Amino acid sequence: MDSEAFRSTYRAINERFCPYEKAILTNQCACSLARKFCIAEREGVQCSSDSAQADCLELLERLRQQARFALKLTDTRGALPHAKAMRIQVGGLRGIQSSLTPDDPAPLFIADIRAMVEAAIERFGALERLPFDHIMQQVAAYRGRQGPHQRGKR
């Protein structure tokens, strides 16, 4: 299946996409509302709740805006390269979890994105009130998989 046919089929099948699809498909996060599906040999992730998707979209947009400095971006409106999108998604979620449990080290795996987002809203009152200075430390610290040419270059 060529890329354009895949994208067209993906959009038709996945009306309520998961904003954290990359993080889930790389097995760094999970969500109780995520439903995986396959098109040809590729996987996608769908959210099973309109309200949860709305919260996650808002959160991801706030993380993107806050991450401009940490990721050296001038514009976060368009599509980001995969590595920077992963830093925002996984690093941002790890930062939120770390903010909820400050005495514990930042987690390597987020077990339930939805439960964590609900806990963050309950604890901080609203998504715009999250401690973004603390969260951005995890975004800046996140390193995805490194190829053989990148290992040892930190």
C-alpha cells in the first residue's frame, strides 16, 4: 500500500485519532482508552472517548507551545520531525507524572495516559496550570532510541 493510500484509509478509519499515538506505538506509554488497529501491515491508535481526546489535544498543544525553547523551535504549528514529536509526547508525559509524584524518579513507562491526565487536572486545577517549568526538564532530558552512530555522543 503506498503512502497516500495509507493516509487516506487511515483518516477514513480513524476518525478519533490518539494524539499520543507515537508514544503508544513505541511502547513507551499506554492508555486505557486507546484502541489499536491495523491497516495492511501498519498500526494506528484510536481514542475511545471524545472528551479524553479533547483533553489530550489541548495538553499536547500546551506542551508544544511550552517546548519551543527546549527544542529550539520557532514555529510549532506544523508537523514536527519524529524525534522532536517524541520528545514532546514522551518527555511531556514523563514530566507530568514526575510532577504528580515528585519523590519518585521520572518513569520510563506511562501506564495510563488518561488516568494521569485526569490526576493532573484534579491536582493542578486545569491543564494550563501544570508546572511546565518542571515538565520541560523531562522534555529536554528525553532521548529516544539512538542509532549506532549516535551512541556515546552526549
